[in-house]
Amino acid sequence: MSTVLANYNGDVIAWANEQAQLLRAGQFSQLDIEHIADEIEDVGRSEQRELASRMTVLIAHLLKWRYQPERKGNSWRLTTEAQREDTAYVLKKMPSLKQNLNDDQWLSIIWKKAKAQAIAETGLENLPDDYPWTMDQILNPDFWPEA
């Protein structure tokens, strides 16, 4: 087991390949169960981070669209559309992530990050403290907030 742990701590890719070989060979007693469990959980966390990142960018762009209308451009539109499409794809492939969209604590964190991003990119200071749109609006490809 010490070589498995050395691989895990030093080269997680080599460790993962070794674990896959052990699984396929049916050598279950040699598996590094604790680290395998950690890695499986981390896959879920990674997908959650991706959704959070996409939602942050999407909401930041909607904020910029709404609160800096004189700067609206094709770049903002394309980024917003891409984030909506990518978010829809992630939610279709991993429907269990949809529960985050109804989690007030998660939404609060996403809102704060999106607001901070929009402020950093525009210098705007008059952004609302709470998100002004519903999740359906945010994800709706036809929704564009107007000033």
C-alpha cells in the first residue's frame, strides 16, 4: 500500500491509472479505498465549481448589460449566450446540480461573486445587494435586462 500512497501523494494520474488497473483485474484488496472515495467526491465538487463559475460569469454579464447599457456590445452578448448554453448543457448532463439553483446560500455566494466581478470589470458601484432576477430569467436565452 505504501507505493499506492506514494503515487497518490506524488502523482495522482499514475495513482489513478494504477487504481483502474487494480479494479479491472479484480484486485480489490489492493485498492486505496479512502483516496478513491475522496477522488469520487472531488469529481462532484469539480462539477459544482464549474456550474458556479458559469453562473457567476453569466450573472456578471447580465449586470453589466443592465447597469452599463452604453457599453453593450457583441462580446457581452456572445459571452452571455455561451454561458447560458454551457450552463444548460451542464444541468442536462448532471441534473442533480439543479438543486443548487434553489439553494439560497449558494445563490447568495454566486450573486456576491458576480457582483464583485461586474464591479471589477466596470467600476460600477450602484449594483443591487440582492439579485433582481429569477433563475428562470437568468437562464432564459430570450431574457435581456433593460435599464
